[in-house]
Amino acid sequence: MIENNCENNGENNGDSNNISKNNISKNNCDDNSDSTNIRVGVYVCHCGGNISDVICVKKVAEGLANYPNVAISKEYVFMCSDAGQKLIIEDITSGKINRVVVAACSPALHELTFRKALQRAGLNPFLYEHVNIREQASWVHKKEPEAATQKAILLTRAGIEKIRRQEGLENIRVGANKHAIVIGGGPAGMRSAISLADRGLQVSLVESGNKLGGRLLEIDTVYPTNEKAEDILETLKTDIRARKNIGVYLNNEIANISGFVGNFQATLKNGETIAAGAVVMATGNKSYEPFEGEFGYRTQDNVVTMPEFHGILCNIRNNTSTNKDFIHNGKHIQSIAFIHCVGSRQQAETHQPQADGKLNEYCSRICCSTTLQAVNEVKKHFPNVKVFDVYRDIRTYARFTEDGLYEKASKNGTLFFRYTEEQLPTVQGKNITVKDVLTWNEEVTFEAELIVLATGIVPNNITNIVEKLKLPIGADRFLSEAHPKLRPVEVANTGVYLAGTCQAPMDLVESCVGAAAASSKAAIVLGKDHIELDPYVAFVKPEKCDGCQKCLPECSYVGAIFMNKDGKAEVNPALCKGCGACVAVCPQRALDLKGWSLEQIEAMVDAIAEA
């Protein structure tokens, strides 16, 4: 063991022990199990100083050594290390303990680590409780070491009380239908379908339009490689055609979808029914549509959006008789202005809310690079056209775009004006007026025969699917992942994965990378004969249920709780996520939660409150 040097060690040991003694008679185990057979091992981690620099871990271990049912109480420098896990495994295999509590860092980091250690030792992995004394004690009470130490003892006591009342649980097992539905036929959806098919799964690719490609159909070339969009699409289409296990459904939409991981049922609008084990959301995005009159849009024929400009540019370049001149609406265009951040980074003081009352406060990320790509295309093919760039900030974040797009545009003679969020540019006919930051806030007015609005990204409307699957939506209206670092392409609903811009604004490369990640996750889940889910789900005690149905409207997961033929509530464990909302509203206490029972929670509260 590592010796933990704690100040005032002698005079405080008695206080720590008194905390545990006070509760011995008050918290006798009152469940039906034989408390004499419960032997808890408590392990307190130094976390390499993250904990022990503030908390006296020796006092914590000693203060819990005589707590009811605690057979072993130890401290160690890194409990998550192989040596730390070995301590636990040896104590289990020798028969000294049959429950484990580790007081350490966040359970998000190492709870699974210790569960696997219990499993290797032959003990049910759910007879384990992880207590967070780093984020909840040492890190938040750095200037109060004694108080942090006492708090660590109380938190660990609560963990002991919980595990004393814990029964061994088993993972829920459901069958795995080795078929995946990919919703959306843009580049992310196509990439997902190909990746899933290459892993041996049957794939149904559902696209609402009459052809695959999504918004890649709207553009001519992509940055920073200047590859032809049609060439990229043709490669993806060829790969899809070459895979016999991909079924493509064009001009189709999801009319209804239900089920759970391993067993989803989707009905298409034309009546076809698809059974699948996983769903990949690749529903993509659309361009922000300006309000009538916003920068002259729809009130002036010389104002267009970026997607419209791509179409104009492509038509001119494809017309061999006029490809030396930029002609729009029968006019020779000699000057073009691009205005950034239209529909992105909106603020209440200067922008009009959307139909739902919200503002697009986020940055659409790709607009700057897309705009500068268009600027360079104009200067390449029509060098005599004057180009003005009116921006709020330039964010060419992707690799090679700073020099490949921004610097190139500047060297090609593009004239830049920078405006502030407080004062937007104004458009009146051909005249654009901007308070230019680059010239010390001088108000500048210039003429442009064609004005292009660099419109941002907004997610496609998928309300029907969101409501059917109860998918999480962020404040920005994009689908929300379960965790940005630990589960970046998953949602809380197991078996549903996010690919591309349904999740957030992304460029083409990011969308395809995200699609590959989503496919990998789905393939891993469907790669086994059965899918194992956490057992922390609600359950019903039928003898207490009076059929009041108060639990039904509280459930956020469609079909997770329902009324059976006997008029009693029943839980589908494959759909339940263990949120406990139903438990909280049941007046008869007929509902409870495995691994987090009402009895356990009450005992944990008592362990802290009665100190």
C-alpha cells in the first residue's frame, strides 16, 4: 500500500470512526437477504494525487473499516491500474468479500473497468458500486481538505448502503436482426450503407427524393480538392450497385417506425414494411431560406442564395456559347458581392426569429469555405469580374482551406469588408452599405450587380421520426448525441445512430467520417447473435399495481411501459432506459428500478443525513 501522509492524523481518526459508529444501529440492513453473508470490500483511490492531494484517503479507509458489513477497507495509489484491480480480484477469489465499493474518479471513466474485474474474479459484475470522490469532493473542495475528507466518507457510506441492498443482476438479452435501415440517401447515408454492407449486413437505404446524392447534387466542385461533385457521387453509386445486400428505396419516406435495438419495424409511405436491428439517421440538412426582404432576398432579382448561385455558375460554365462571360438574367455581370453568416450566428437584437420562435445561434461552419470556394471559381473562370466579400468572421477551419481558399481569394484581388454583429450590412438595389471594421468602422457603400447570400445549414424536418422514436433534439434543432466524447454518434435510444449533418453542420469529409463511425457502431451491436443491454430498468410489482395508468404519460420511450391484458402496468425492458420517471409518480409504489430501488436510495440518503 502507498502510505498517505495526512495532517493531524491522530486527532482526526477518532472523528472519522465516530461517523461510522453513529450509524451502526440506525442502518441495519432491512431487506430479506441475510446481512451476515454480505461482505463488502471498500477501496479508496489516491488517483495519483487528484484525490489524495486534498482528501486524506487513509482516514477515509480507516473511517469505514468498522462500518456494518465492511470486511475490507483499503487505499491504493491507482485502483484502476492492473495492480489495483488485482487487489480486488484476490480479495474476491479468496472469499473475503462478495460486494465491492470503489471510491475514486468519475464512474464514466472506470465503472466498466471495475465491473470487468469483478467478472474475471467470478463475481456478478453488478455487485459493484462506484463512488465519485474526485469530482464530487476533492476537486470542488480543494481549499477545505478536512471537509472534503468527511464528505468522501459520507459519499462512500452511501455507496456501501446501496450495495448492501443490491442483488446480482443479469444483462437483458434481445435477438439481433442483422438488417439495418439507413434513412437518407445523401453522401453520409450512402457511405453508411456501403460500410454496413461490407460488414455482412443487409441494408435498406431510404431516400425521399428521386435520386441519391442529397445536397451534393446542388454543387459543381468540392473544396479543398476541387473534385467534381458528380464524380464523387458516381463512385458512391457504383459502390452501392456493386453490393447486392443494399436495397435502395427512392421517392420514399418513413411513415411509421417503432421497436427497439435488434427489433425495429419501419413502414414506408408506399406500404412496404422493413424489419431491422439498427437505424442509422442520415437525414441531412437544407439551406437556410432568408425571409422576404432579408438583404433584399425575393424583393430584388439581383439577390440570390448560395445554392442558387451554384446553379447559376454551373449553368454558365456548361453553356459553351457564353462561358467567357458571366451572364445572369440576360445581363453581363461585372461585379459580385458575397455576404456571410446569413441564417447563422443570429442574435435577438439584430435578427428575426424562425417560425418556431428560435434563432439560429450556431455557426454553420462550412459557409466561409463554401463562399471562398465560389469566390475562387468566379475569379478562375471570369477574372474580369470584381468580387467583394462581406464577412463577420472568416472561419476556414478545415485542412488546407486557409491557404487554399482564403489566401488564394485575397491574392486574386477579392476585396474584403468586415461587419460586426451589432450592425449588419444593408442592401438597397445594387448598393451595399457596411460599417467596415477593417477601415476603423468607416461606413462604406459600394455597388454589386449580383449579391450572393452565404446561407447557413438547418436540419431537415424529421418530426415524424423524432416523435415515433422519441429522439433527442438539441436547442439548435439538430439530433443530439448521447455524449460528445464517449458516445459521439449514438443517441440515448440504443440501436439508433447518427451520420452526417442530421447531428450538426459538417463538411463532406466530416459527414462521411461520421457515417463510417455510425456504421461501425451499428455493425458491432448487430455482430452477435444476441444484444446485451444494461439491467437498470424499471419493473412492476403486480400485486401493488391498481391500474391507475399515471405512469404512462411520464414515460419518454414509446412502448417501454404499457398496460397488459390484466389491466396492470408492464415494462418492456428492451425499451426502458431506467430514468425512473414512472417510479416517481406511482402512488402505490408498484414500480421500482433495478439497481436503483427506492429502498436503496432512501438508505443512501439516510447514510448521509443521519451522520
